[in-house]
Amino acid sequence: MTTRPLRVVFVCTHNKLRSLSAEVVFRDTPGWEVASAGTDERATTPLTRDLLEWADVAVCMQKRHRDEIRTRFRGVLPAERLLTLGIPDDYEFMDAALVALLEKLVPGRLARATPRMSTE
């Protein structure tokens, strides 16, 4: 039986700096499929119910992103699959300090994450 890759969506507000950087940093990580989106309706890629249903885990840059997912998309992902990094909106796209922070935080937070069981 082949296990499918872990599907991760990185979430920030506008999907231009933090979450998009995370997608770029982790796009070639073995065993992961990654995407990114923003909670704002004018985000480069706005977060949708379909994207959350695709994902096994949502990695939110801040608590407010997690809280918005809980409010707007109640029940799509269980609470234990909504992770928060605590990275403020203080970085530019692919800023070296942001990349270092992502590389430090994300692998540890996802170390025990597994693909969700199929409901089909």
C-alpha cells in the first residue's frame, strides 16, 4: 500500500510574502505536496473550502489566520490539523530571516502529521 504525500497549505493574509515564501521553501520536500493561500478575499490565492478539504494540515502564520479558518470554514479541518507558527507580518518575500524561521519551525511542527484517511 502506497501512502500519498502529506498535503500542506500555508496560510497568511494576502498570500504574497509569508505563505508564498513557505510554499516555495517546501515545494520540493519529499513526501509533501504544498500550496499556499491568503485569508483576505483579495489575496493572490484566496483560501477556499476546496483547498482546505484538499489539505491534511493548514499551517497558519498567525493565530488570527487560524481563528478565521475556524470561523469561516468550521469543521473542514479538525483543530489538531490547524497549526500556528506565530510569524508576524514583518518580512518580505523570501527574506533570509523568514526562510530561516520557516526552516526552523515547520519541519518540527509537521513531524507527526499524517495524511487524513479517505472518506471515499
